[in-house]
Amino acid sequence: PETQVILLSGQEEITVAVDYMQSGAYDYITKDAASLDKLWHIVHQAKDKQVLQTEVSHLRQEVSNKYNFQQSIIGASEKMQPVFETLKKTANSSITVCLTGETGTGKELVAKAIHFNSTRKSAPFIGINVAAIPKELIESELFGYEKGAFTGAEKLRIGKFEEASNGTLFLDEIAEMDWYMQAKLLRALQEREITRIGSNKPISFDVRIIIASHKDLLSEVKAGRFREDLFYRLNTVPISVPPLRDRKDDIALLFRKFASDFAEKYRMPPVRLTEDAKRLLMSYYWNG
């Protein structure tokens, strides 16, 4: 299927050429005095296209392999099995996923694994850390703005919702979003459309939402810091990512993975875990 087909013919009927091109031919050349030069040029173009297609195909396969559930999320412990089961059930849907767990447990890795094992994997995965953006800028980051919308808006800028079109938008540390933006986000999710700052024209979007927080969102709701209606819209499929101290059977697996990667990267001999080192790793609290 990857073969590029070039047709050389004495027929000059344009309909014949169009039929062949629509059927998947790379190009169609009619015989004349310059056909040899034309063919030489087109063969080089076709070769470049084929190389590019092969590279893209390999890259997509590498990304897909990298984020294979069992390869990217290392874990064989009992605590991780419910996580894998839920991931398998939800990956191919567009249902909203809510990831909770302490800082450093790998919530973004899980979000990427969901995306790259879904039907949206060829579209963008866009991540944004809500806690890292000043509250006065979060609206423009998510929804974008029109040229001249405010001082300094010298050109149109699309937001993360548009950037993630047909793909996945990952909202990390969602609990840090202020009340005003929570209301704006809720409306966007309900209507499935956003409005850029400085515009009155709504823009529909097709984006899967994955959120994450190291805080317990239900506790935030009870404390009056997070909207209850937004919580129930986002908490469709909750997944709790356990800390390493609760899945100690995975420590040796993770060590072997990281040791192998570092040894290969720095061209070092394989590193082995001594019994003393293993006891030390197993007794550590693994906070974050």
C-alpha cells in the first residue's frame, strides 16, 4: 500500500488522468519530448513523500508503543490492577476522566496513556497546569482571544480548547481554578462551545477532557472552594493513582526500568539492586 504509482501514457484525456489520481496514483504524465525530465523530477518527489510517510508511520507506532498501558505505566501490584482495568474500559470512549493522587504518582502519564490508546490518538494531546498560570490569564489560555481584545493582544490567538481539536485536553491541578473560571468552564462543557475573549461568536469544539488533582475534589466541594455542579460533570470516571508506598511490589520493577534506561543513556554497565539497597527502597515513605 505504501508504493507510489506514477503513470506514463500517450493518452492526453484529462478525465483519464483524473480517474487515476482519484484512485490513488501519485502522478500522471503524458508522453512528449519533456516526459523523461518530468518523470525524473516526479520520481524524486514521490521518493521524498514515501520517506516522509514512513517516518510519520514509525513515529506514530513509537508513540503508541510508548504509551501502551502495560509498558508506559509500570506496575504489577494488586493496587494497580483496578487502574489498568478502568483504563482499558474508558480509553476508546470520549468520557471525561478524573485522576486523583498525590503529586508525583504519574497522573499526566496516565492521561497520555488514555489518549494514545484511544481513537483520538492521531489528534493533539494538550496539557495545561492550572496552578502554574496566573488566574487573570487562565481564560485567555483556555479560550484564546481576538486581536485587539485587550492591551497587548496584537494578533489573534487560539486557546487550548481549539488547539486540542478532536484530541484530548488535560487540565492538571483543576482544584486551583478560581470560582469565576469554574463557572466559565462549566458553561463551555455544557454547551460544547467556547467564545474567545473580545468576540461574540461561539466556537464549537470536539475535545475529550481529562482532569487531575492532588486534592480530594469532593472535600473541596464541601469546603465551598469547588463548584458542586462542575464536580459532578467532571467526575464521570474517577481513577485514583496510588502512591508508591501503597504498591511496594512495583518498586523492584521500576528500579530495573530506570536502571536499564540510565545505563543505556550513559553507556554504563547494568546496575543491580543489592539486598541492602532493596530494603532501603522498600522502607522509604515515597512522599510525592
